[in-house]
Amino acid sequence: MDDPSLTELARRHHGLDNHVVVITAEQLMHARELITSGTVRELRLAVILLDHLVEVMLQRRLDYQIEQGDAHWIVRGRHYSGRERKGMRRVFDAKLDAILEYRDGINGLPQMLTASDVAILSISHAYRNDIYHRDTHNATLLPLLARLQLGAVSRTFARSFHRNVRSWGGRAREFRQRLAELGFDLAGEDDSFNAWEMAELCARTVTAGNNVKATDLRKALKADVAERQRLETEVLRALSTAGFPDDLLQRALFETELQAAHGEDDELFRLTDELASLEKQQVDRYRQGLSNDDSLTRERDKLLESRNRRTAALEANFVASAFDDTVRQALLDRFQRATKVPEILTAYRELDKQLRRTEECLLTVASEWERHLEMESDRLRGK
């Protein structure tokens, strides 16, 4: 039915592939402009924008897979359970895995993802989360990651539509005109619009000149790892020079990593909350001029004992990895062996996480030691 009201309704709900192509192309062009600027601010925005774009594409494909499985699971695809659907909708990597393994046997949708792009998109999403939720970024990786992500998202976009669906007429000309205004080369007077062809054209245009060679990626990340290891050694030396006892340093680093891993343990939270409540009652009695309540003291001692036992149990089962030479060397060896972009990114991501844990532990311990030195200095001066 060719009616303007239906067209407008479909447009408002992004129901037309042609409309999706144009809207996505506009945002991909904007992401390319952000990347071309090269500033940290724009690169961070580009990573966030591209991650948003690809998640929309993945969700659209996932909805299609679920719909096909519900209606025609014997012929067209598998039926997903409620638990699977919940996991796929909430977990980014679960979306990637479900779409990577899917095959559309009837409607002819192209395979949307490759294993290589899955690796790039997964790692890009992890670094996007660092930017979006923690306001941190990896300065060395950021410009390279943004370009790799632009390529992977553009390729995913190009594989998002049917090959054999084409429209003609005024609406098709309108969409072609909008793409031409964005700078895409649409030669000839063709008044047809095939979403798959247009998406491929947009992807080629957007990614031109933004490729990242594996050798360049590996060289930059290798230099980053070497510099961070050097800095780690210098900080440890500085702590030792500042008077931090070597035996206590190792213990402090262990406890810092333990706290980072189990600081939100439910049982510890419960015991700490109950302890804080009891201590508040004791303070209130003191302020009111009342005598100490022995029952509160006994209860407080029991809670302290329980909290210490819980901490000891967590510590007994905890294997610190931030300063484990064996763990570090295994990660370094894997990184050194990697030769292809997805392998390099995957290996670097794991190494980066271990380096970051080490750096965060060092920063926490150094800060605490500096505070201790200041308090000791004040004490000696009689403050």
C-alpha cells in the first residue's frame, strides 16, 4: 500500500531500510570527521558513537533472528529460550556470538559478522565502557582503536540488509539525494534504491584512508607496554627510596589488589553495615552522657571477629595477579606472538588489564604511604 501516512509512520519508527541507511550513513560520516580531527575529545566521542551505532545494528538483527525462530524455527533458524534472549539483550558479547553463528537460509540476509570484526567490536566495546563509565582512556590505543572500530562498524553496516530488495520512485530518489548531499558518489540518473548496495557504498567511502596495518598497531602497542613496565619499575624504586619497607610493600600491594577484587563482597558489606550501626549507637550514648553498654561492646567484638574471618577466607582463596611475574610473562609472550589485528588487540587487551591492575595498586599504596609520611612529619613537629 503506497500511502503517505504509512510512509511517515514507518519513518518515525525507523521501519524503512532506506531510512536506516541514510541515518546510519550520516552518523558514520560524523564519526569519521571526529576521528580525522585527532583530538582526544573527538576520538573518545567517536568510540562512543560507533559503539552505539553497532549495538543498534546488532539489536535489529537479533530481533529478526528471534522473530524468525519463533515463527519458522524448523526452516529458518533456531528458537531462543527466554534465558538466552535475556542474556543476548543485556550482554554485548552475547549479541555478537549469537549473530556470528546465525545463518539465514530462506530470506538471503548476508552473514553480518566475521570472527575478525567480532574481536574488534568486543574490545572496542570494553574500551568504550572505560570512557563512558570510568572517564578513562588508553592514550596510545585510542586513535588506532577508533579507526579499527570505524572499519568494523562500517563493514557490519554493509552486511545488514537484503541483497534482493529494491525500491523505485520518488522516495527512492529522495534517499539517494540525501546520500549525495552527504558526499557519497551516486553516479547516473538511477531512481532506484537498494539498501545493501547503498550501505556498501557508504562503508567503502567512510573507511577510505582509515585502515590500520597490523605492523603499525603492534609497534605502537609494544612501545606502550615497554614504557609502562619501565614506569612501574621506577615507582617501585621510588617507594623503596622513600622508606617503604620491602616486606610491607609486597603485603600492601597484595591487600590493595584483594580489596579491588572483593571490595563489594556481599557478606563483607553486611558485616560492615551492622558494625557501623552498632558504633553509631555507642557514639549516640556517649553524646547523651550515658554509660557504655557492655552488650553493644560484646556485639561489636563479635562482628569484628566475623568480618576478620570473612576477610581471611577471601584472602586464602585469592590469587594475586597484578605483580605475578609468571602471569605477566605469559601475557607478554601471547602479545609478542600475535601477528594479525584481532589477535594483537585481544592479547593487548588482556595485558593492558593486568598492567592497569598493577598501576592502580601502585597508585593506591603510594598515596597511602605519602599520607603516612605527612602525618609522621606533623607528629615530629608537634602538630
